[in-house]
Amino acid sequence: MAESEREPQHNPLEDVAAAASDSLHGQTVSLTGSATRRVDAGQVKMQASSAGSIKSHAAHLENSAAGLVTAGSVETHDSAIGLTFGREVHLSESATPLIVAAKVEAAEVRTVLLASGKVQGNVQAVFTLWSALAAGFGLGAALIGLGQLLSRRVPASKAASQRTNAAAKK
């Protein structure tokens, strides 16, 4: 169930986010055991909930799932996010295929692509920004080489038509 609240939580990260939300006329949205398509708020707190997309100053997800999270600060515990974009991202026992952030602090996190300025903790990434670029260049070079190799060979149908034309001229 979604509810709005504005009381300080005595947590420095949440208090700063609440103050920023108040100054920008944002609100705090808390979801517990709910599902929603989109949340736009100053601060978002989710417990055992799901959301299609979240756009906020600060997002806190616990045992929750979201398709896209765009926030200044993202904090998760035992959650899953499709795409994560944030300035500071704190992940604990969570999974997200794509993380783009200035700073990532993680504990037991699994991801496919990680693009971050600073990473602390245990992140299992299939690709980092540099390995993804290297893999892309390698695949591109292989495809170009294969294309050139195949273009040098004369197809069998073209060779047969050339023999037929040569026989007809005689």
C-alpha cells in the first residue's frame, strides 16, 4: 500500500534525501507489498514490492524488484533491478544487469555490465565498460574479416554462368 510521509528517519542518507525532496516539493512514497508501474517522488522506500520504473532523489529497495531506477542515491538489499542509474549506488545481495553510477558500494552483487567511476566491495560483473568495448571491437573486426573472406570467393552459381557464357562465345 502506498503512503506519503515526511518525518525524519534519523538516518543521514534518508534525512538528506527528505530535505532535498521538501525543497523541490517532492514527497516520500513508501510501498509495502504493492505493485505499481511508475513512481516519481523525492524519496522512494519499497518493502516486498515491485515497480516498473522509479525516478527519485533517493530510492531504498528491500526484497523488491524494479525495471528501471534513476536516482541520485540507490540502496538495495536482497532486490533485483533491471537497469540502475545513480550517482551513489549501495547494493547488498542484489542483482541488476546494468549499473551506471559514479560510485558503487556492493556486497554480493551480480551484474552483466558495470560502468562506474569507483567500485568498493564484491561485484561479479560479466563485462566492465572496458571489457565490453574490447569485446565489441573484437567482434566487429571478426565480422569484417569474415565478410572480406566470403566476398573473395566466387559463388558456385556465378562460376557456372561464366562457364556457360564462355562456351556460348566459342
